[in-house]
Amino acid sequence: MDTINDIKIEDVEELFDNEIFGRGEEYFDENLVKDMELIDNKTLMGTVTGNNRYKVTISIDYEGDISCDCTCPCEFNCKHSAALLLKWISEKNNFSNKDQFDNKKEIIQKEESIQNIVSKKSKEELAELVMEMLSQNPELKSLIVLRKNEILQKIRRIFSRFWDWNEIRDLISELDLIIECIKKNKHLWGNELLEEIEKASLIIIKGIDSVRDDDGALSDFLEEWFEIYGEIFASTKPSIEEKKNFIEKMKKLIEKDDYGFDSDIERAIYGMCKTKEDIDLIKEYYKIKNWYYDEKTGKEGYDYEGNDDFYLELYEKIGADKEYLNFAKDKGFSIEYIDKLISLNKLNQALEECNKQKKYNQEIEERKYKILKILRNEKDAQKVLFELAKYTCSLDFILKLKKESTKKEWEMYKNEIIDKAKKTKINEIVSKIYYHEEDYLNAYEYAKNLTNSEYLELLAKKLSKDNPNKACLLLRKLIFQWILSGSGYPYKKAGKLLNEIKQIDNSGSIFKKIKNEIIKEHKKKYSLMDIIEKI
């Protein structure tokens, strides 16, 4: 597809796992998509609420595929993205591109006019304006001036109390302001601030157990905090001995960590690293203590291991491409080695490396496909994609193969993939292939033993017009499945599905039979009966 406007409901169904699509549909139905903005003809942005407010970006990539990014922990192809796409499809015909672009232009013009106004003010007027803003928002004072021990005092205050899960956003807001304060006062970076950050870090580590962080939001702060800690240390122009001591301090913090924040603390060492010599020092002294048990000998103890993944990241940070490639090859990081060659546009060398692999490796084959597409070798790329589709039985690969094949080619590929899926008894994939071929009867035959509620509900909708009896049977199965999963929302969902049966069943006999079955089997579930008897 060329633009956001080309997206159809079928594209959205293909893009997401059925469970994710179903959750996205619920979010859309419950009006949890709060705003939507068309940035350009290839980019859509919006806000979707869930446990928090999440920013979603939908874009069309260079291959014409839909790309989804979200600020939620899932990051991409999540229920929030599905909800935004469903909202777009439902409203795009009434959505005025011109109005959107005009509004955006107007906003930019307003921002520019504010900038012009500010630029025309005198120093005295600006000073007065800043003082007025600070009087209204005293927490912003630290962005202008950073007093000694101010950060330490704030961290001590913040971690002196318990933070429940519903207070995490307030906690992170306070911590983010501290991070911003440190960034804005770079001219004060030095030994005094380093000493303060070190003391504050110990308070944070000890205070982690006073935070109920169910979504892992604190980890993002810790990662940035420790990276800045390392950068402040580097700004003091430390000696080799001081660098060794700093690495040792971080090692001890990591080894004492009981909360799974070791990779966040490690960012301090990343922050201090500026040169190849630093990497050599880290490789020599940053070895983590690991407990081991040898089943053959019964011996147990500790050994010290380096982190090869981390060293690659350090080479990447300082732009040491040659050293990165040599280290990746030496340590057997085939994927990373190939990815680096691709990023350096050494495509033929990367393809040669892919072809050296003796065993079939899905990740390597995905890279090979990518390289062949960039090189515009469509014939070989299609062969690789077919093998990926057949080897993985992944619906994503299968639908991509269908899109890139002629009707004749697809018929041949489809039959071979279905045969393989049947032999290995992957009925869900067989059913879904038939579903996307609009062969809903065959899709139904292979869906009889499936439990994926979102997919079965979609299939029932497709069957409802020409095969209402089969649609009702699928919905009946789902009703009992939902009832057995618990009360509350599952009961409401069961009621909603029963109502769908009522709409589908023209004779009314199947509806009455299923309703009576539910009442007979679950009559003691009074909250369920309140829902069912009203339908």
C-alpha cells in the first residue's frame, strides 16, 4: 500500500495475532482511543488509554507494509496499535486531511510566533517572565540553578515513603524532573556532583523495594540515571586507576541486586566508556560473579564471566566498526555480524556470510531475505520467503509470501505449506490459511479443536451469512469457554456472544436451545443468570 488511507480492515486482521486483534477491538469499542492525528499521508499518530496513556505511531514503510510503534511495554504490534487502526478505518472517510494539515500548520505558526515574541523581549523582560513562571511552578527552579546536595535531598525524600502501583506516574514525573535538572546543568558536572550522585544511587538501590512497580516503569528511569552517572564520572577525566575503582563499584552494586535491575546499573559503565582503551579496561575488569553447579561432578562454586553482548554495544557506541566486526566474528555473533555488515551497506559480504551457515537458521534466513530485497533480487528473495513460511508455519511469513507471489505461484506454495502444516498437525495455521483464502468452511473444519477465542469469533462472523448454524456452534463453544474462565467480564462477554447467536439464528431454535443449555448448566451463577435471562 502507498498511504495510510489505503489500510483496510483485512490488513489489520492480517497484521495482528488474533488475541491482540480481539483486545484492540475491545479497546476501540470502549472508546479508549482518545485522539488521532494524520501527520502525513504515510504516518498516523494517536493516544490510547489502558493502564496508562500510550502514544501510538502507525506508518507505511518503504516496502509498503504497516509499521506500528507504541510507548507501552509491548512497543510494537500491540492492542493499542490495533485499536488506533480500527478507529482510523471507522472514521477515515470523514477525516479531512486538509483540515488536519491546516491545523498542524496553524500550530507551527503559533509556535513560531511565540518564539518571535520571546526573541524580541529585552533581558529584563525575559528575567521577569522567568521569575513569574518559577513562582507558579517552583519545581522548575532546579532547571536553572542546581544547589549542592539538592538532588540528594530530593532522592532521599522520594524514597523515604512507599509508592503504590497507582502512584508510579507521579513518582516517575518527579524522577524525570531530576534527570532533566542534571542534564540542563552540565556546566556543574564534576567531582562534587559525582559524589552526590553516588550517594543518591545507593539510596535509590535500597529504596527500590518501597516501590510497587508492576509495569517496569522504574527500570527506564534507572537506565537513564546510571548512564548519566557514568557520563558525569567520565567528565571528571579520571585516571586508569579511578576507572578501575568505578567499574568495581558498579560490579558490587550489580552483584547485590535482587530486583533484576542489573542491566540498568550496568549503564553506568556504558556511560563512562568513551574510547577503545576504556573498552579494553572494561573487558579486563568487568567480570560478574556467577554461581555454578556441575551435575557430573557435583561441584559448585563461583566463576567470573564477561558480557560479550555488552562489549559489542560499547564498540557500537564509540563507532569502532572494524573492532565490532572482528569481535562479533571471533565470538560467533553471526546475527550481529551480518546486521553490522548490512548497516555498513556491505550487502554482498553479508549475503555471503548468510550462505555460509550450515544449519537452517530462521534469523539468518530473515536477514538473507532482507538483503535480497534491498538488492532487488526478487526471485531468490521469494524462494527464501517460501522456505521461511514452510519452515516456521508463521502466518506473517505466509501472508507476505501470498502478497509477493503470482496467483499460480501462490497456489503451489499454499498447497505445500498446508500439506506440511497438516502433517505436523498445526491445525490453527491450516484454518487461518483457509480463512485468508475466504474458504470459511474449510477454515471451520480445522478450527473445531481450537480455543483461540478472538480467532473463532472472527471466523463465526464470516460464517454467519452463508453458514449460520456453524457460526452458532462456534459461538456456543466460546460462550461456555468464557463462562468457565471466571465471573465479571467473562460473563458479560458470554452474554454478548449469546446475543450474536440471537441475531444470526433466523429460526430462533438454536438460540433457545443454547440459552436453555446455559441456564440448565449454570443456573446457580446468579450474576450470569441476570445477564443471560435478559437476552
